[in-house]
Amino acid sequence: MSRKRSAPTSPTKPAAREILFDQLKQIAQGLGETFAPFCEVVLHDLTDPNNAIVAIHNDLSGRKVGQPATELGLARIADPNHAQVISNYANTFADGRQAKSTSVGIKDASGEYVAALCLNVDLTLFQGLQSAIGQFVSVDAQNGPRESLNPASADAIRARIDQFAARRATTPRALSAENRRTLLQELKDAGCMEVRRSSEIIAAHLGISRATVYADAK
């Protein structure tokens, strides 16, 4: 059963609440400046639901200071057991733009909701970027010509190196100098060193210089 909010009786409560809201205003300002211009940050005073908005940064919703609490704010006022943090829920601005919202309820020492700090992210730009990136990275895998930008047998050389390192329970770049010389000798015996640009392929996969490859292969 929800509890009705009672008016504060102690003269210290208004002072404490003023200090609390002053700190919350600083937090709202910091969040607003950090996530500008994509995120609207709104601070609600739930002790005055008819004039709930006390601060708003990056105004994306068209609301103003002094406007009333939302349905979520009213729900918290009516029920102190209402969820304190509701994150990443779908929302919509008045003009139809899609938003992602997070609302954090703030309670006083008695467990009553006195404030809410809300973040509303405009997804319009990010959805546009997502679409543009999707178009940019798309490829025609069916109708394009068959071509590899890797030299012939490059994958085979890398596979041999990986298998050699795996047999020694390590990675290609962690091979000791002795093991690396053994590897280069195996690659040379297998004819891998005859492949065009083989020294570049091996050097890149082992994380060493071509000069080291030549030295170890002797």
C-alpha cells in the first residue's frame, strides 16, 4: 500500500532539502555539459509535483523550468517502493523523435522520494550514423570479382606459424629466439621462404623485423 506524503514539520528539513537540491543541480549541470548536445538532463522536485522541473540542460523535449512532474514522477510520489533506478527505457519526444531515457529517483532520510534526475538521449543522430556506417561497410559478396589482397600462400604461412606456436603452448609473438630460429628453418625447408614477400608476411606475424627473419633463416 502506498503512503501519502506528509508535510515536513521539522525546521531543519527545508534547509537539508535545499542543500540536497543544490548538489543535485551541480550534478545535473555536469552531466548536461558532458553529454551535450545529445542528452537532455532534467532535475525534478517531487515535493512540488505541479512545478516539478527545477533544472533542465540541453533542452531536447521543449519543456521548461516550472512545468509539472511526468507520470513516472507521480508514480514515485505515490509509492516510495517504486523502482529507484530505471535505465535505458524507450521514450519519445513530443515531435516524434525516438529517445533512450534513464530516471534515477532520489529519496530523503525518511525513505520518501523528493527528487528525480532524468537523462533523455536523442537517438536520431546515432540512428543516422548507424545507417550510414551500415551502408559504408556493406560489400557485394556475390557479384564482385574474386580477389585477395594478401600474397599467394600468405594464409598458409601464417597457419604454419600458428601451429608451430600452438605446439609450444605459446603465441607467435611470444616465441623465444631459439624457437623462432627452429620455426624459420622449418619454413625454409617447406619452401615457404620462396613465396613472394614471405619475409614481410613472417616478420609481421611474428612482430619482428625483416632483418631478423633473414638472420634467423640462415
